[in-house]
Amino acid sequence: MDFFTPIVNDPFWFGQIAAANALSDVYAMGGTPKTALNLVAFPVKQMELAVLRQIIQGGIEKLSEAGVVLIGGHSIEDKELKYGLSITGFVHPSRVLTKKNLQPGNRLVLTKPLGTGIVNTAIKAGMASADLTDKVTRLMASLNRDAARVMSNFTIDACTDVTGFGLLGHLAEMVCGSGMSARVYAGQVPVIPEALELAAMGLIPAGAYKNREFRESMIVMADTVDRSRQDVLVDPQTSGGLLISVGESHAAGLVAALKDAGVADAVQFGEIFDGPEEKIWVL
């Protein structure tokens, strides 16, 4: 289940993004989403119901794309608009993926570029071009379905989706309690190019600072990693990609298969190694 306040101005695209975001949790666990319930908080005295209809329509069209059936939902009156969904999916018990099974020698793979939080901050400030706004909106609305389908053909040790805690925050969740540490090669991490430029201008969401502070004791940042790229690595994402931990012998094949399936930004960017100190080394 996931829901949030609007992150784009267009209600239809907000519905699409919220649905894609909610579906990602099932994809990240190796499952196939099947049914959905709408969750709505709507300021009925301040907004036209036509806005709500567009949001719901956006969600329904994204569910249809995913092959998921909307079977109902619940709505309340609220001063602040919120929308999301509760998703039910299926997966064989022996194939459930979690974030807690890292193995030494695993390679780290990411399926979407980072930077949506920074770009959304620029959009709110009126400093993002129409082309960039459209590109990032479509990126957030894109499903992790194809990545999950490809992933199901490989032996995957751990997986999660990258959302509000940023890449390093979600990787930290995987590392904690594992007895492992991680190396992240910052230059190999896929990034929306404009996000680096905007970060250099100081357009950083508050959540990025909170993410950095929360995991500060775990992260060892090399001096060679410039500040803008550091900011992108902790940038809170909306409907981000899958963060996959896979054996070294399967990593190259997984990335190639993802690219063949249209997941163009998929890349290998790091590795897991024995490290009882449970640190993330960013190089």
C-alpha cells in the first residue's frame, strides 16, 4: 500500500504515477500484481470532482497497462489531496524476494536513473523546462513490470525498489543486519543529466538532507565524488527503479536482458563484500 500528495500538476499523470509507485512493491518482491483498491483523500469543498475523476482515470489506465483489476476502494474528505492504492499480488513462497539476503560477491543493478526528487523541486520552483518535466513525469509513471519479468528468469538474492529514502538509503536497509558492506561506484550510477545541473544550483529537496543525515554513520564518501552527485545518491525518488543484488556470474546477463527488454537505463554500479562493519563505500 502506498499513497501521497500530488507531485505533478496534471491530475491524470498524478494518478498514473501513484499507481505505478504502488505496484512497484509487488514487483520488487518478485510478485505479479492482480487486484487493487483505491485510497483517496479529497478536499471536496475546495476542488472540483472533475479533478478526482482525472486522477482515478489515470490510475485505472496504469492498472490496465499492468493487467491489474480495480475492485473497489475507500475515500474520505480531507483538507489535503492524497491518492494511492493497496495492491494484492501473487508469488510462489519459494520465490519471494526480500531486501535481506545479500551475499558476498553480489553485484548491484539499478533499473531507472536517479534524480526525480531534484527535478520535481525544480518543477515546483518553475525552473524546469517543459521537455524535462514531460520526461521525468513519464519516467515516474513507467512500470517496473518489464524489469520484474526479466528478473524472474535469474537467480536473484535480494531486491527492493528505490523510493523516498534514495538509493543509498534503500541500499542501507539491505546492508543493515547482513554482516556485509557495499561498494558503490558513483560514476556508474544512472542519473537524469539535468538533475546534476539542478543539484549544483542548490535545488535539493528537504528529504535528501534528511536521508543523508539519517545514514551518515554508514556511508563513507570518497573525496573524489562531487557534491552534486552525492546529493543525487540520497535524493528521494518517486516510483524509482528496482535495486537488485545478483550473483557475479549472472550480473552481466541480467543487465543485457533488461536492456533487450527495453529497460534502457539498467546498469551494474556496485558490489557486496564481507564487511561486518556494514558500511557503504561510495567511490
